[in-house]
Amino acid sequence: MTTGVKQALININELSRQLLSCMLSGQEVSQEKTDTQEHPAAVNTVTDKELTELLSQREGLIKDLFEQNTTQDIALALTLVNEMLALDAELARKAQTCKQALAEQVLQLKKSVKVTQSYQEY
């Protein structure tokens, strides 16, 4: 196994773990702010930027891995590839969970705005 493939997969997996950690902490902060009825968007701005940066780094590493190495070289690091796939599946699950949480927050905000508008009419 070439050390370049191994190191690339290790870097990809490490970025994936960082993404999961950021997503989890962002979701917890968002949930806490929703529970206290504060506006969560201002809190998550830095986290969103971090997530975007990590995602683009990860995407670049994955693209480079497959463009610069043969299938045989990558297959030699099967354990790390399987770990990458497992982390990718976990990222997809967390992203879906975050999406659902954000959708719920939007609905709560819309209901809050409607109630506020109703009271202002009287």
C-alpha cells in the first residue's frame, strides 16, 4: 500500500470526524437556543463557516484521492476505505437530522410570527 493513499484516507477520515463533531455541537447549540426561545441563526454563523470549509477540504481530498491513485492502490487500504464509507454514512444521517431540526425551527418561527401578527391586529 502506498503511503500517499493511506495518508490521504487518514486525512479524509479525520476531517469527517471533525465535521461530525461540528455538526453535533452545532445541533446541540441550536436546540438549546430554540428551547430558550432565542434566535439561533446568529449563534451558528461561525459553525456554518467552519462546516463549509471542512466540507470543501474533505471534498477536495476525496477528489484528489480518486484522481491521483489507481483502484488497486486504493483497494489495498480497504480498512481505511470502509471507515471512510462508514463516516460518510454517519455524516449523511447527521445532515438529515440537522435538516429536520432546522425545518422544525422554521415552522416554530412562522407560528411565532403569525401569533405576533394576530396580537398586533387587536
